[in-house]
Amino acid sequence: MNVKLWFLIHKWTSLICTVFLLMLCITGLPLIFHEEIEHEFGEQLVAPEMPADTPAANLDAVATAAKQQRPDDVIRYMFWDPANHPHQVLVIMASALDAPPDEANAVIVDERTAQVLDTPPPDEGFMHIMFKLHVDMFAGLPGMLFLGFMGLLFVVAIVSGVVLYAPFMRKLDFGVVRKQRSPRLKWLDVHNLLGVVTIVWALVVGFTGTINTLSQIVLYIWQQDQMAEMTAAYKDLPPPDQIGSVQAAKAVSLAAVPQQKLHLIAWPGTQFSSPHHYAVFLKGTTPVTSRLLQPALVDAVTGELTDTREMPWYVKTLFLSQPLHFGDYGGLPLKIIWTLLDILTIVVLGSGLYLWLGRKSTVARRVEEVKSGGLIEAVES
Amino acid sequence: MKVERRTLWQIFRVPLVLGLLSLLGLISALVGDGGYDVLSWVTLGTPLAVGGWYWLRRQARSGR
């Protein structure tokens, strides 16, 4: 085995990505608990107490209430999140349908009474800064793709690290941490130990993070591919002047799709729909099916179902990458485990940086250090 | 100082078990709730506990 080659791969992939990975690990820590933090510190909006079996209001009334609140805006999306925000519909509006995608004016409407509950200001503050740093470093799509590339380098660094683990451990027992020889030897052992126990978790979180950075590209491919197929008959028609009932679109979709929980309705002409359709995204109730959204496209003029299909594999891959990256699919204990694994990864990154900075040395000596299980350095110190 | 050289199997058997446990944990919480969640806490918690224990334990004997 060419230890030198693997050492160089490990060194350079790590060096390039470590600073960004440290930033991602640190900003990711509060994001693991974003629901809990918002619950604890945010202004908690609670819909008024009503009997549990109070039926949902007509969605057209919900839409009308939002439009009365912001008469100069158009509706783009409605979101539901009953686990965290029961009985609330989050209506996302913008100055025009073709306004920039990140323009989002929120109106929260009570699902049962169609009364406006709140018009929260745009996201700001600590959690928003953490989120933007983590997702794209405030640099939009290029920033996002750059971080995705750092994720790929991280994966290569992990794999090359595993390869180097073998010659390093030739004469050592699993888990040995030699604390008394020298700080360098101690941190070398810690780097190897913590690196090797977190391999699978770090690979999965790193790689799914990279997949998540491709979300806008995946969306674009889906629009050109499945969405275009489903709406082929409308391709050459001008967009409609008047659109019909969103309540009708909801009812038609619930009748056509096996999944029965509303997640999102995208208005005609938005990113997630065609110019002619309400796209109603439904989901299931298990941890997996609650991630695999299925859209039903409903003709916004006639109120009839045009088509509904399962998402293609690449969108499903993106959907399933989200929980595997966020760690939000197994209750609070899983989030705590996620946090601790994240902290161990920070130690691995930090000790790696320390080992690189630690002492001037040649590649040949470093390779010897790996081959001898660290003893070449220890003998000298 | 004569230490025998370990085989790849000897080197990687513990990491392999920990890796498979991690994988089981990552998947099980996706499959279901309740017992599946508990399984994921135990299986993903194991590599954490093993890493933490070896890292932070007091050294029984001086290093080799």
C-alpha cells in the first residue's frame, strides 16, 4: 500500500476543507435544536383554544384573509406544520409572482377560523445568521455549491483517513491513547480513535449535506423533467387571467393521493408549480413517508386533477437526505447524540489541524510517523 | 520491544462493529417511531460511548 500517496490525499483534502467544516460543525450545533430554541426563546404564537374536532375553514377564506392583510401582494405558498404550529397556516406572499424567490412576506392564519393571527417580520437574529452561514455563507447558490464541494472533500478525507488507520494501528490495540509521551502523540491517538468511531456518522452527515446543497439543481431538473411531462398539454397556452378555488384543489388532491397530510400548496406560476396549476404537496405520517412529498397538479381554472405522480428517485434522495443530515427524526435523545457526535467531529478536525500545525516536518517523516504508529515522533520528544 | 503485527481483521473489527451499529441506528429511526427510535439511540450512542470512554479514561498502565 502506498502510505505516502494516501497521506498526501488525507493531508490536502483535510487542509482545504477543515476551516469550513469547523464552521459548519459549530453553526450546525444550534441548528440541531432550532425547533426547541424557537420554542423557548421565540415569541410563541399559539392559536386560540377551541374544541379539538373544530373543522378546518374553507381554504379560499384563508387565502382571502391573507390578501386582505396584504392587499398589494400575491400568494405564493401555503405551508402546514401541525407538529410545531398546530392549527396555523403559514401564507407566504410576495409583491409579484415573478419577484425574487427569497422575497417572502409571511401571514399566519388560523386554519379553523380563517382569522389572521400574526404577520411575523422576516427572519433575523442569531439563528438566522447561523442558518445562513451553514447553508451558503450569505453567498447564495455559489456559496451553497462551494460548501457542497467542501463536503465532498470531507468524505475523501475520511476515506483516506481510514486507509491510514491500518498502518498506524499495526502494533497498537484499539482505543489506545498514549497520554504521557508527548502532546503530539496524545492528540494523534485521539484523532485516530475519535475519527474511527465517528466514521459512518460523519460520512452520512457529510454526504447528505452535500446532497442538500444540490436542492436548487434538483428542483430545476424536476421542473424540466417530471413537471414538464405532467403539464405537457399546457405548454403553449398563455397563463390564465383568473384562477379558481384553492379549496377545490385541496379536495381534489386529497381524493387522488394516498398520503393525506397537507404540507404545502404552491400557487400557479411559482417555483414549485406550473403557470396553470395549483401544486398540492401531500405527505404520509411515518418518519419516511412524512419526508416523501407527493405533488398533485390541479388545473387552477377548472379545478380538475391534471396528474399526480410519485417523485423521481433524485428528488426522493434529496428528501431522505434531509433528516439524515438534520438528525431531527428520532426525538430529543437523537438530537443530543447528534450534538455529541458533532462535538467529537470538531475534536477530530481540531486535532487534525493541531497535528498539521504542530511541528515543521517533512512528508517522509510524517509517513514514517503513520507507519510506526506514532512512535517516531514520541522517541524524539 | 517486540510487538506482533496485527492483521487487518484485528485492526478493523471494532471499528466495523461500531460502523454497522451506527448504520443500523441511522436507518432504524427513519423506519419507525417508538422502539425504532430507542434502537437508534442505543446503536448510535455506542460508538459515542466507546470513543468517550477510551479517550477520557485514566490510563491503567503507562503507554507502550
